[in-house]
Amino acid sequence: MFFNKLKSVIKTPTIEFLCHKEDYGVLPEPFPARKLMPEWFKALPPKLNKENKFKNSTIKRCAPFLDAMNVGWIIPLAADVEFITNEDAGHVEYKWQFYRTMVENHGREQISTDHAPNPNNPKPPMKFLNYWAIKVPKGYSILFVPPLNRPDPRFTCISGLVDCDGYFEFINFPFFFNTPNFVGIIPSGTPLVQAIPFKRDELFRDYEARAFTDKEEEELEFTRRQRSTHESHYRDLVWSRK
């Protein structure tokens, strides 16, 4: 009974996604990143040829790969957007039927100069407009990245880090359209970014680079000996499910 009461007192940090009243029930909602598992990953067997032998595990058994896919939330595209590009994706046209603006242009001069052209040239910088505002507890920021380990070949959103605890506003997502000679619709609900909250005061700010001490050399060799006794040492004995 005491521990049940204690659980009710300790509040778990909560992220909130909020929208205009008229948009609620219309916009596709953000969802946990763990629910976005691509079909190729689902179809991949844990073992090659289903044989239980050494060194034939697939990436499906790689816990760090899976953790990267599971952490945070996915923010999807609000409505269908039609794109048309030319032979080098240097010219992009777009349109939609939604009652809110979906895409806007950025000026090329914002990302590139003549003597130091942006690697994405000639693709124009654009941005998807997002209509979910985000609330996080004091001291938290959010890292926005393209969905990890499952890139969309058609476009790439630019990564960014926002102190959302002090900035209550819609955060839009700059992007480049990758595909030349494209004519088609990017449908509503398409994943745009993965939003990963973290507590700022837990970031490492100090660092050093040095050689191993003798003790650390011993620790490294001990870990390697442990790994040699069990094929999935990290996954089965070290890793904690996120």
C-alpha cells in the first residue's frame, strides 16, 4: 500500500502535444517512435537462415539500433502535399487542399554562399509547417531529427534542438526534397521528424581525451572476455529496455 501511494506522488515527466480546437481530430496525432517499424525491419529474421550459430545475427538483434528507433515521438505530416520536381530537384513545385499552409520556401542565401555552397545545392531549402505545439517540464529540451534508422528517400528534414520549456509555439521543420523528376503526393501522416526530449542539466559539458590507465585496459579486456562467453552479452546482460 505504501509503495502504491508513493507512485501516485512521484510524477513522471510528461510531454504534451497541443493544437487548435478546430484542428483536433483532423490532424494526424504524434505517436511514440516505437510504433514506427518499417516493413523491411519487421520482415528481417533475428538469425540468418534461422540457424542458431555464432556471428549470424541480423540487425534485428542489435539493441542500440532498436533503441535509436524507439526513443521519443514521431510528428507526422498534417495533410496530403503534392510535389513536382525537375531533373535535379533544383526546382520544386507543391500544392495542397488543406485549409492551412503546409509548405513554405526558405531563401537559398540563408544556407549558402557563392564561395561556400551548401552540399544540398541546387535543392532549394523549404519547410513543412507543423500545427502541434509542444509542452515539456521545466529544464527539458527536444532534439528534432529525421526518423532514426528509417530515412525517407523522398525528402530529408534538417535536425534541430529547441528549448521547448521556454518556447511555446509551433515548431516547423526545414527540409530538402531529394528526388528528381518526382510527381506525386506525400500523404497525410507521413513521418517527418523524431522528437527526443532530454533534460538539459544532464548533458555532459566537460570532457577529456587521454590514453587508457592500466585499470581501464584490464576493464576493457574483461568486457571482451565476457562477450566471448555469451553471443548476445550486451543485449541479454547489459541492455535495459527503453
